[in-house]
Amino acid sequence: MSRFFRQAGDSDSDSEESDEELLTSGDEDAAAPKTAAKPAMSRFLRTAGSDSSSSDSESSDEDESEMSDEEPAQKKKSRFMRGDSDEGSEDEDVKRVVKSTKDKRLEEIEATGKVMDNGLKINDWVAISNEFDKLLRLVQRQSNAAEPLPPFFVKTLLSLETSLNAALTKEKEAKKKMNATNARALNSMKQKVRKTAKEFEKEVQQYQDDPEAFEREFAVHAQPVDIVVPKPKKPKKGADSESDEEPVLDDRFTTVGKGGKAMSFSADNIFKTLKLVHEARGKKNTDRGEQIRILEKLLEVAVTSYQRIRILLALVSSRFDYNSSITSYMPTDLWLSAQHEVDQLISIVVADSSYSVQEDTEDYDELIERHPATESDGVVRIRGSIISFVDRLDDEFTKSLQNIDPHGTEYVDRLKDEKVLYRTICRSQAFYERTSQPEPLARVIMRRLEHIYSKPDAVVSALESSLASSEITPSVTLASSTTTSSLIHSLCVHLYKADNSLLRTRAMLSHIYHHALHNDFYTARDMLLMSHLQESIHSADVATQILYNRTVVQLGLCAFRCGLIKESQATLQDIFTTQRVKELLAQGVHQQRFQQQLTPEQEKAERSRQLPFHMHINTELLEAAFLVSSMLVEVPLLASIESEEQKRKAISKPFRRLLDFADRQVFTGPPESTRDHIMQASKALQDGEWEKCRDLIQSIKIWSLMPEVASVKEMLAKRIQEQGLRTYLFTYAPYYSTLSLSLLSRTFSLPLRAVTSMISKMIWNEELSASLDQSTGVVVFHRIEHSRPQQLAQVIADKVSALLEQNEKVLDIKLGGSGGWGDRSGDKGEKRGEQTQERRGRGDRTRGSVRGGPRGRGSRFAQGLGNQMTRVR
């Protein structure tokens, strides 16, 4: 039959029978090879039933083809065509040996050693070097699997060292040197063998002392697990559902771990396994997940408190090592497991005071069990650091919040874990209070303070409620302090007594922030000024500078809520002048201009410093408070200045730029953004339309984010009325000789008493050239015309005053800008403070024409803070 008409279903036996018939009937040459008459099957028409033996027979020689003719065709049946009876008959005779991965690895180590022996015979050090590297990798896998060092490796290492010394000696004496490649390999092997011998010095010494004992110990540990078992039969297709059930385990099998590694966990070999895990930690081929599973098994079989503490210290460290990337955060399930184990560790050391975990301890043998009875003072001190675990938990929690989308539900779910983290921090604080460890106690109190200083009272109460379920609580809690302010005060007072100046600085800033958050402006202001932080903050670390910026901004918002407009404007001006508000508050990465791109390392460092979204200060609300404060300060000042030269001297340059831009607009539509509302309100205030100004300011929607929004809007309406009156008097004073106080009271909807008080204050500050006639109820304006020399003298006085103030600022920085807030001398600071107050006192009683000069910042506090605040980059 032609191979093109051959069907795919034809079997090999049929094709062979047809070939035999053709050969016996018509062929004269009986000795002709069978393959000559047999057509080759097309590879495209072959089916599963066709046997691969046909292709083999075609390519074989004549002898093989004759031998295949004598064999029956049924002997080489396809494995797909075999029946159950054939398979069953073979299974009865065929046996297979099951070898563990450990035994396979040992055989591979021995095979590698034999290859190295062959290389030594022919002096091939290149091959020896390659095989030695392979041998070290196999031994490393042996150590990772918590298995002892094979005696064969030690024997090979000793013999290799001897052969290496002999080869080096022979090479020095030989007249004909070996080739360069082989010589480099020889020198490389010298270094490798020396390094390896030093690494396994203890095992090599044990083997040299007693080889038989070393081999016996290895044989006891490495029990053979080779079991000869019959090959299991494959289930039939039509089997019942019972065949799908799990087979019953045989007692002859040993439970093995991943990769076939037989692991035995018992209380006797806990410390040996711990040592192996510690040695494998940080190495290249270490399976971190396997290490965690080993330590979890060890924790289950641990008996004593000492064993559990040692295992928990290693287990928490292994969980933190699982994610080695700096950019990505720790998975939530691993974080929760680590947090639970830290809690468990604290519970153990608190329940049993005879065990203590400390960073600095005396050296001790880590392979033996330690008991309080064997210690001199009855306390077992274990080397470890709970505060490091707490710091890492807190950092990983912050990093996860930085990387999760804050507008999704995942962020809210992750934020709920802050409650258990705060509970762990408080428990660790209680532990350090009991063990009297001052340095870690100050660090953990700082961590606790960072979680509550910027939060409202309701959130702090929710966090503190988690301590009710804890068996150990710190000495200072919300229940004992009754208010959040007293709680934070107690924590900060403890940190003020610490030796660490960084912790003192951060505690001071946190305390000021909390006072500002609760509208206690004067206390926060006095604490900031007395700390002199504004003089030395530029030398602090970036995180502390960010905290300082946040504190100053919150202080400005506090002044705004309290109605202290000048103080608010002076406080917020320095940070808004930089035009990098988000970057300075760690709420966004600054966009570089003029193609000054950040390097990848700088960008990573910048992003790692960003605050979580729930800690952000709303920048739009901040800008609204700053612009409104600038409007209430700047608009009356512009109305009081007559010369164009003095009008160019602005108090708030950002506000003046926006106002000038709005003045240049030909057409002004309805306000849309917050800036539009404030600019149109400023124009209305300049025109004397205080009611329109009030309506525009109160219609800004961002005020709803501020607490006590009704009182804030009421305060703004009152300040707009007062500044509208001041603007009106400055603008129209040259056109009046007298003005009725009752008319002013009706025009600006202010009490007559308030109008009289404001005009008296303006006359006293020499802002207004007028006098009050209380008998008639009018204000009498005095016109003073300055001559040209007087005007020039006034300009010179302004410039000299500005130069003097700049000189004093430079002098203050040179004298007090290098030290921290706690390192300054009290007498020198007090003397300079008195001199500064005296100079500012002289500057406050100046003529109204100097209003555009440096006195325009307002009160003494505003001048001091505005002048001394350093812009943190």
C-alpha cells in the first residue's frame, strides 16, 4: 500500500503483516532488508496509536532489522495500547526506590568531589575551581535545610588544602611554569580554600580531633529515609467516587517539607536550628519564607519562656527581612503577624519578670538553655530590642499609608490598624517603665506622642480605649489624665527631661502644635518664642524641619481662628513667600523649574518623607486664611500711603501680586475659586463696600472645613467692618475737615463706642492726623503738608530704618543661630531679648508716613516671629 493512502488508524502489526506477504509472494531476493519494502509513515498522518519503534527500525542497519524480524510484533506495543492486565503484570515485578532530596544532595556532593579528584590528577585547576564553587553551593543548601555539615566535605577540604600546598610548592620549583589561565585558577583556589577553611574552622577542628565521632554524629542526624515501596496503580477512568478520596498515609513515610527536606522539630534541637537560621539570614540563596515557616514550627514546640523569647525575637526579625525592598511596603498580613508576635513577646517578659530583653547584655552561649537560678541576680538578660521592633512596625505602617490610594476603602481599612499599633506602643512603654530603661522609654513615648499630638480629642479617646483590653498599661493614660491636653503635657514633660536633644525638640514642637490645635494661641506663641527654635531649626534634620513648618502653619491658623489677623498674616507669610507650601509641609513633591530634574535617589528620598493623607493640612484652607489676613492688613495700608514709592513696599508680596493681576483684568466675571472671591472682596473693601466684601468672604465654601465655622464667619464679618472703617478714614480724610462719629457708626453698623475706640487708637499710633471733639461728637482732621526736603528726609529715615533692622537680623543669626534651643546661655539671650524689645519699642511709635516700612508687620510678636523664622528648604 502506498504511504499516501495509508490510513491513520492502521496499526504497526497490520503494516508488518502486509509487508511480509509481499516479500514471500513476489520477491526473488529473500535476503533483502525488510525496510526496503516497508514504506515510511508520513509524520503528519501518525496517530497516538502508532509506535515510535517504526521510525527507529527504519533508521537501523541490516543486522538490527533482521533481529527485529525474528521478534514478535506484539512485544513492542504502544504504551497507550496496553491493557490493564499487561500493566498489572509489570507492576508486580518492577520496584522503585524513593530517595529524599537530602540523599540526592549528598550523592551530588560526593560526585563533585570525585570530579575534583580527577582534576587533581591532571593538574586542571580551572575545572577544580568550577567544581569547588558547585560544592560550596551544595553545602550552602545543606545549611539552609538545617542539616549538619557532611564529613565528606570536610575530608575533601582537608585533602584539597594539602594538594594545593603541594602544587604551589611544585610550581615555585618548576622550571616550566603552567599556563596563565591555570595559574590564575590556582591562585583563586588558594584564596577560596583559605576562606572556606576559616568559615568552617570549628567543624574542621572537630573532624581532625575525632573523625569517627564526627561521622557517627552525622549518621545519627541524617537517618536514611529510602523506602522500597511498590509502584501505586493508576486509577481507572470509570472508578467510583471513593477513588477520589485522599489515600491513607502509611506509617513508613516521613513527613517532609518543601523540596523534600525532612525536618524534625523538637525542644532538644531548638537552639541548633535557631543558629542555622541566623547563619543563613541575609545570604543570597536563603528562602525567607521557609525560614519563617521553620521558626513558626519551632515556636509551637517551644517549652520554656527562654525558648519562646529567643524564637520570637528571630521570628519578628525574619518577618521584617521578608520584604527587602526600600520602596515597597510590608504586606498587611505579615505586618499583623509581626504586631501580634511583638505583643506576645511583651506579654511573656511582663508576666515573668525573671526574663528581660535588652540591647546591651553580656556575652552568653546561645546553644544552651538559661534559667534564672543560674544567673547571679536571678534575671536572665536576652539580647534583643523591642523598641526597634516598635519603630519598624510604625515605619512600615506609615509606608503602607504612603503607598495606598487615600481615596479608596483600602486606606480606611488600613488606617483601622492604627488602634492595635497604638496599643502595642503603650504596652512597650509600660514594659520599659517596669524595667527602668530610660533611653528606649523616651523613644517609645515619642512614638506614642506622634500618634496623638495632631488628632482631635475624639480620635485620641478612640485610640486610648484600646488599652482597656490590655493586661498591662503605662503610668500615663487618658483615664488617669482626664483630658487630652493633660495627657500630652505629661508625655512632653517626660521627654523634656530626656538626654536626647532631638527628642526634646520634637516634643516641644508637638506640644506647641497641640496647643495651637486647641486655639490656645498665646501659650503656643510663648512656648515657641522661649524655645528659640526659629534660630536653630535650619541645622536640624529634615523630619524635624517638616514638623516645625507644620507647627508654625498650625499656629497661624490658630491666630486666624482667634481673630488675631495681624499675627496670622505674619506667621503664614514666610512659608507662602517661598511658593513651595506643599513641599515644606511634606504633602507633595516640588515640581522643579527650568529643567532642574531630581535624581532618582533624591526623588525616592523626597517621597519617603511624605506624610500620610490623613495628616495633611488643607492647603486651600491655609491659602484662604493667609489671603484674607493679608487683605485685612494690606488694604488699609494701601489707602494710608500717598506716595507711589511707598506703595511699592508691600507687606504681603504674594497678595500684592494677585491684587495687581486682578487690577489689570479688563473684564471680571463672577468669582469661581477662592482667590477670585478674595480679590473681588479686596476691591470692594477698597471702594468702601464692606457689606459686599463680607458677603464674598463668607460665601467661600472652604470655611466649612474649619471647626466652629459659625464663629469664624462672625469674626470675619466684624474684622471686615473694622478694617472697612479704617480704609474709609484713610481714603477720605484729605477731603473732610470734620466727620460725625454717629454717621460712621450707622454706615459701618458698629457701636459708637467701638468707632470712638478705633479712631482714638489710630490717633495714638499716629496713623491719623486728627483729634476727637467729644462735645460735638465729631472727629476733626488736621492737614499737614510736608515740604520737599521733609519728604526726602522721611524717605532717608525709612531706608536707614530698614538697613538697621536687616543688620540686627544678621547679628541675631550670627550670635544665636549655631546652637540648639537647649544649649543657649540664659543671660545672653535675656540681654539680647531686652535690647530687641527696646529697639522694637522705639519702632512702634513712628509717624504714619512710615507705615509702608518695616513697622507694617504689626505687633511685637509678629515682628519677632516674622523676622527670625528661617525658611526651611
